Amino acid sequence: MQSVDRAARVLEILAREGASSTGEIARELEVHASTVTRLLAALEAHELVERPEPGGRARLGVGVLRLAGAVAVPLDLTGQAGPVCEELARRVGETVNVAELREDSAVNLYQAQGPSSVAMHNWVGDRTVLHATSSGKVLLAHASPAQRERVLSHSLERFTERTVTARSPLLRELEQVREQGYAIAVEEFEEGLNALAVPIHGEGGRVIAALSVAGPAYRLRAERLPATARLLVEAAAEISRRLGVRSS
């Protein structure tokens, strides 16, 4: 772990300074120059660092660009989704979130607070389950069959008496999500909390994220869900348009 920490610090130094010598890095890390030489050699092997001249000053390499490219989509997604989420939260008066599928969880990337929201938990960066949340259901419904099977093959946690944990009912619900275009979670993840979500589409119609609205059950009542779903669908289409996706 110490080597990983030092390697990360080397990258941070080069990002800050542009280029640094072995000695300069060693002094900042308070380690021997030979330790820095080994770290730079390992980073060079993965093209994360480069030295135009052998033994010369080091700088960030092209491998960093590959890593940055891996996060370009979520960064662009949140940048384009932000204004749409803020406007949607203002219109519905509730909390709006954007989440994407990572491994077997929904990870929240952006959150906008509506004027009615009071001390709502900030979900940004949090991982939430797929089977008991509206965003999770949307992502799970549009996941690959293999990923869906992996999630459903495990014992699913029950959060409230309304949480659906049985395989067959959940599969039927996921099929309904694909057909109707949105998912709902009525007090399934948390007592007194209702939510609904729709997919955000990327190029080729691929689902890249979920857009959701959540609020207390006494305010985001069942009769409000269809009208709110229509607003969500419009907002998700606008986010896709901002990402450069052509409407069909």
C-alpha cells in the first residue's frame, strides 16, 4: 500500500509541476532517489509517466489520457444533466438524482434539491441496491442478461415490508419497467420514501444512466407518479439531446 500511495503522489506532483526530476520528487516524498527511480520505472511501463530523455525530467504520459477517457462519459453526463436536473427539481419540488450502473450497484452521480426538500440525504457518490430503488430497477431492467442473473442469483436484502425480494415477481416487474418506460419504488428502500426513475439513453439507444425523483410518501403520492413520470421522460430526453444523441 505504501508503494501505491507513493506512486499516486508522484502522479500528483507531475500534474502540479508539469515536469520534475528524480531528486525533486525524492525530496518532496522524503524518500531516497533510488525509490523514486523504481516508482518512475513502474509508471513508465504503463505509460503513465514518460521521460523524453533517459534519466531526464519526468512528466505525465499518454496512459493518463486513457484513464481520463474512462471517466469522460460520466463527467460529461453530469455536466450536461446538471441544469436539466435543477430545473426538474424546481418543477416537481422534490429531489432529483442521476445514477449509473457500476458492478452490481447504482452509483449516484448528481443530485438536485427541490424547493420542498428539507435536509434530504446527499446521495452523490453513494452506492445503492438495484432491486429496491427506482434507479436501480431501471438499470437492472436494461442490464445484460448475465448481469441481471448475477444480481438475482444472490439473496436480496429486505429493507421494508414492501421490498420485493422474490425472483419471479421481480423479473416480472423488470419486464414491466422495460415496457412502460419507468420504474417506481413505493416505500421499498425506506419507509415513507417514494421514488420513480426513467432511463437516460446514449448512442444507439443504449441505457447509460437513470434519472429519478424521490420524495416523502405524503407528498410524492401514488396519484402523482404518472404525471411526474412524463416530466422525467421529457427531462431524460433533453439530457440525451445535450449529450449529442439524435432522437429517433
